[in-house]
Amino acid sequence: MTVHDQTIAKIRQLPESLVQEVNDFVEFLLMRHNRELPEIAESDFADYLTNLENYE
């Protein structure tokens, strides 16, 4: 049995409310994998600091 099959078998044992949480998490992972979400570690705060200094 593959990890994919094992995961599906475990999901089938969950109540519907937890299946929704798993679905939400899987959607998050897919978005992150597809680079639709910016990585925080890759953020450049130089512009932010400049704008903050100008604001002050």
C-alpha cells in the first residue's frame, strides 16, 4: 500500500468536520507548492522600512 493509499484510508475514518480541515490544509499545501503564496523568508523588507521611515 502506498502512502497515498494509506492517507486516503485514514481520511475515510475521519468525521466530516475533520475531513474539511484536511481538505483546507491540502489546498494550502497545493498553493504553497505552486508558489501562489509568497514565502515569508523571501520577503524583502527594505521597501517596507523606507516607507515606514517616510511615514514617521
